[in-house]
Amino acid sequence: MDWQRTIILGAIAIVSVVLINEWGDFQERNKPVISQETTVSQATTASADTTTSVPELGETATAAASPSDIPVSREEQMAAEQDVTSNTGELISVKTDALEFLIDPHGGDIVKAALPQYLEYIDTPDQPFILLNRTQSNTYVAQSGLIGTNATDTAAGRPVFQSAQTAYELADGEDILNVDLTYQQGQVVITKRFIFTRGDHLVKLEYRINNQSDKDWKAGLFAQIKRDSHNPVVVDGFGMKPYLGAALTTPDTNYKKLDFDDLADEDLTSVGGFKVTQTGGWVAMVQHYFLSAWVPDQTQENHFNLRKGKGDIYLMGFTSPQQTVAAGSEGVLSASFYAGPKNIDRLEKIAPYLDLTVDYGWLWWIAKPLFHFLDFIHSILGSWGWSIIALTIIIKAAFFKLSATSYRSMAKMRKFAPEMARMKELYGDDRQRMSQEMMKLYKKEKINPLSGCLPILVQMPVFISLYWVLMESVELRHTPFLWWIQDLSVKDPLFILPIVMGITMFIQQKLNPTPPDPTQARIMQMMPFVFTFMFLWFPAGLVVYWVVNNTLSIAQQYVITKRIEAGDVKTA
């Protein structure tokens, strides 16, 4: 009986939702724990490359000595090796409103970078998002140093800096914080200065050289990101996997990506990694919503090298040409380091093409203006959820005429579906006669089957671009909307939106003509259920867009279909 079948189907649906919810809870409970503890010494980390990983000078400075060519006394080498294996100096902490750094005096490396304006998890308000960290199990640090004729960083070891204090904090009313680390190299005083700015995730690095000797001092700057291949992003169900890996700009490609598999490729490792020399440039480590990047002096010719180190270690960095500081004078070698969100406006100002790390795919030329328009709407409405709805309505309005053409064609196909079925029964297997009669019907009733497809194809690039905008926008991360959705960047916890989306898709399907082929018809009937299942794990922001788009499409298609069926074929 119908009522029994309805009860059974309802029970199955309820059980399915409960099981899916339990599966989601299970995944949440089994997410990898993000370690907050930063190890003091690199030698204690399980995944760390035990070598210093100091690069050689780039191809632009081949006349200078490489680290292996620099004469080092046995005493200096023993002291350097002791620094590498037994340095237990206290890490230097730095706090601003936008960044929290830990800097290791050994080498002056950034061994932890946390973002206090972004949370690790929405339900842990006291735990900022950690981008870089050196732990017992993982390595993700930013290194920098001096190589060449008067190198401080060599194959034998790296310098241990001194600092006036072990904790720095940007004071109220101040916009700039300087953190100075000093190192005495004979009669040359080297100050490694990190310059922090209020509200900014970009840190300027300066090596300030005070040459008090009677000889010229000469060295080049290197900086690199050192990381293992661990993936900090857990993607549930059918959610798309964001890109994780290295990226840089080259003279031939504005945005080139090299993931860990690319860097580990034998053909690439056999030639020492991916290398390119260019004026300016940048190199970045990209993940979902966030990135870190080294940006060298944009007026110099820099040599970039991305390669696999020992074990599960990957290195991506640059070397700048050597600079000479005359005896009795001072000089500065500089670069910048970014650790923060994929904010298009900020990245555009830092370096050319760095904003392309907000990866919208090959349709970026449509997606980028869409994001700026969405951002403009948000500046008015103040809610990302309502901004998504408003943008969807505006886009739908822009394609109103095209959609109307498509829906009129489908409405006519639906109206004359009984006549097409009659023809199929009448002419049976005579496909040629069937085609002739169908063409007569199309011509008589002015039906163009392609007119239902072409408008949809024209709109697809825009809708795909909007999909990527919503996937990549860090602005949606931990952003609440409505009363049960606390984060637009993750799945709907109650699965209300996906179920509503499935219902709207089912209604849309009922307004469309039934395919004449029974197999195709059955497949189409299953599509709402398949898409509902897939959308259960999609970010809520994306599902909001699909629900609104489907609802508007239903309204427009319903009106047009009713007019066609009533014999009113005027333009909707």
C-alpha cells in the first residue's frame, strides 16, 4: 500500500541521515591533533633533515665561493656541529595583533608562526591557527642566512645569534616592532632584524652589516621554506581537495605550481630540483586558505631553487647575488616573508602575481572579478551568507533572457512529449522515418532542441567560477550564517541545506521534459539523490548558492512552462 511504502521510505531516509551524521562525528573525533609544542632544537624533531640544508649561491653569482669552498678551521667546524646537535637556547617569542612568532637563535629561523586573528578550530577561541611549526613529528619553518665569501651559514654549520630579550610584543599605540638578533663575525657586526607592522602579516627581514674591519665584506642572502609533506587539511566525503604544495612565478609562467610529488620526481631530483633565475619573483608554500612566501628584493636578479631534501623534507627558496660592504662602512641585505591568509588585496600589493596563489583555476579571469563584486556586496550587507544570496540573484538576473530561452525550449519539449511518444510507438524501429517526422514537428511548432542547451553552456563558466570563489575565499572561514550554521566553509551540521537543495533539484527535474529513453529517464530520476548525497559534505556557503540558484530557476521555469502549456508563448 502507498502509505506503507511512504513510511518505509521515510524511515530509511531518517536512518540514512542519522548514519551520515554519525560518520561525520566519527571523522571529527579522528581528525589529526595539531601539536602546539614547538621543539627547541631541530635535532630533536623526528621529521627534520639533520643537515643544515644551506643552499649554494645561484647561477647569477657563480664567481663567488660556495659554502663547500669556504675554508673553515677544525675548531670552527666542531663548534658549528655542536651548535647543530646540542643547541638548547631559549626560543625568542614575538607577538603582534596579527602574528605570533617563535624564532630560534640558532640560525635565526622562524620555527613557529601563529595567526591570532584566525582560529585553529571555531570552538577553540584560545587556540590561534598555526601555519608554521617545528614539532616532534612535523617540520615547517622559514630559514634565512648569508652565503658566499663571508658566509655565516655554511655546510659546516650556522650562526647562533644573541638577543637583548627573549620576548617581544608590539605595544599599544605603536605600529612598528623591530626584533634584532646580533652576531659577531670577527670585526663585522651582523644584525638580523625582523620588522613587524601592526595589522600586517608581512614581515621585513634585514641583514644589517657593520663592517668595522679593514677589508671588504661580501656575501649573498638566501631564504627558504623547509617543510615535510604532511597535509593539515582534512576533507570530508566528496569535498574537493584544495591544492597543497609549492608555487612561484617565472619569466614564462605567472603562476607555476609544483606539489610534493613533482619535487620528488626522479627527473627533477637528478638535476638538483626546479631552478629559475629572474628579476624579482617570489616563492610560496600554498595550502587551503593560507600561505607562506619569501619575497626577495624585486630589483635584483634572484636564483630560485625548489627541491627535495633528505627524507620527507622539501626546500623552496632563493639566493640573491652577493653584495659588497666596503671596509669601515655599513650595508643592508633585505627580503620579506609573508605568513597569513590568502587575501587578494594584500597579496596584489606585495609582489606581482602573488595574488594568483588564491587559485581559481583556469577561469580566474572570471572568478577574480566575481570575488571583488562579492566583497563589494559584503561591504554593504555585512554578512557573507546574505552576500552570497544577493550575488546569486544578481547573476541570475543577468542571465534572465538566456535562461528564459532555455526554459521555453524545454517547456515546448515537455508540451509535445505525448506527441513524440506517439510517434515512437507509430514508427517503431524505423529510425529514419522517426527522425523525419520529428523534424517536421520541430519545424511546425518552432522547437529548437539546441536552444535549451546553448544558454546553459554559456552560463556554466560563470557558475563554475563562482564555485571556486566560494571554495577559495578565506573570508568564509569560521563565518556564521543563520542560526544552525556557524561556519560557511564547512558542511551543514544538520544537513538541512543539502536536503533542501535535493528537493529543489527534484522539483526542477519534474518541470523538465522526460527523456524518451527509459534508461536515461531512470538515470535522471536518480540525479537529485546522488547530488544530495554528494552535497552533504560540501561547504555550507556553496550549498547556499545552489539552493538559491535552484529556487530562482524553479520560479522562472514554472512561470514559463505554465504560459507555454496555456498557449501563451510570449517572452517571459
